[in-house]
Amino acid sequence: MEKIIKPMSGYLALVIALACAVLSVICFTNVESADGTNNPLYITLGIILVLAFIFLLKGLMIINPNHSRVLNFFGKYVGTVKDNGLFFVNPLYTSLRVSLRADNLQGQTLKVNDKMGNPIEIGAVIVWQVGDTYKAAYEVSNYVSYVKTQSEAAVRHLAGSFPYDNLEDEGAMLTLREGGESVNQILEKELAERLAPAGVVIREARISHLAYASEIAGAMLQRQQATAIVAARAKIVEGAVGMVEMALHKLSEKDIVVLDNEKKAAMVSNLMVVLCGEKAAAPVLNTGTLYQ
């Protein structure tokens, strides 16, 4: 479990270290007494001051903004320093730098099969950052590599859980192509669960690339076009039937002309051809009677 600690300021330790360095120089320069012999007291004091200087200097630690240091003392976790500035800690501590900044992971485009078995290409952009430095340092061997591997696994699992679209699975409530925010939320939730053991927090995850694989892209495009054409034709026929029905009703209601069933059938056929045809119909004038 992460434990936040606040070490002492390093400025005082720096001043003392510089003072020790100056005093050690003074001691070594005055080590020779007036009678030409070396004074052992100055030698001992100089050595002690040098050791104190090295000890204090090794304990200084600089932490930049949005960075942290995980401290360890002979295999035991001591705590994490998240404050910024110059600090002094026990020189025997070993420290591990852990960045707290948000990072982008632009995953490579993966070629996987969707729920219906169709090969598709999918890629995602993930924004993540370390939330628990203890887990990031000690629960996994390399948290950056862990994020990359688990992110790829999550994207693959997402692609295999839903169909690309509802052309084959008409009863699908959610598809990758039309899911939008719902698909992104599902991806974020799965990533959060997978990366929690490493102390990583997911800030955002979005599908950045989604397409059919090249070997079936042409066939799927033709299928989508055919589906769109059928849907458009259905709307045209539905509208044409309504217009024919209205025309027959108006003719009968206003008693403009009386048509028997055969003429009604002929009129319906002609109107449907005119209304549903792709090109404008060429008019043919009947100069005789209705039955010619």
C-alpha cells in the first residue's frame, strides 16, 4: 500500500555539506604544525568532515514537478515522496523514479476478428498515468510494458465481444461502428480493471481506427451499398403505393372518371412504373377512347 512521506528540506543539508567541505579544506591546509610535524587531530577532523560532506551530499534528492521517488531501505518499502523541490533523506535509501505525468499510448493497429468472425482492423488511443506508486514499483516488473501489453489485450477482447455492424447480426444492441461513447466507456472500464494491479489510472480511452480488413473491405462495401439501395427502394415503393392510393381515392371521390377493375390495374401499373422508375417516363398521348 502506498505511503506518502515528507522528508526534511535539502537546503539546510546542502549548507551544512558546503560548510563541512570548507572546514575540511581548512583542516588539511593547517595539518602541519609550527615545529614541522603533522597534527593528528586536524587529520582526523578533516577526514570526518569529508565523510560528513559525502554523506550529506549523497542524501540530497531533487524531485521535479509531477514526479515522485519510491524509497527502499535494504529491501523494505519506506514510502513515496511526491512533493517537489530539494530534500534530504537517509543516504542508505535506494530510490526509484516514477513519473506522475499523464501519458498517451497510441496502440498499433491490430488485425482481429469481431464477434461474427469477420477480420477487422482496430486501434485505440489511451491516456493513462500512475496513481499508486507502490503498485507501479513493486507489483509488476515494468509498469510501462505492462500497460502496453494489457492495453492490446483489452482492445482485442473488445473487438471480439461485439460485431462490427448489424449487417449480419441484426439483433445486436451494440456494434463497434455505431457504439460511439458506449464502446469507449466499455474499453475504459476493462482497461481500468486490467491495469489496477499496476497502480495505473485510465483517464481516457477511445477507438482511433476501425475498418474491415483489406481482404474483405471491397465485398463489405458492396454489401453496404446493396443494403442502402434496398432500403431506398423500399421507401420509394412505400411512397409510390401511397400516391397511387391517393390518386384513385381522389378520382373516385370527385367522380372525375369511373374505372373498372381492369383499368384501375392498368393505372396502378403505369403509376408505379412512373413513380418507381430511375429515369423519367416518356409520355404517350392517347387520342382515342379510354379502351383503345
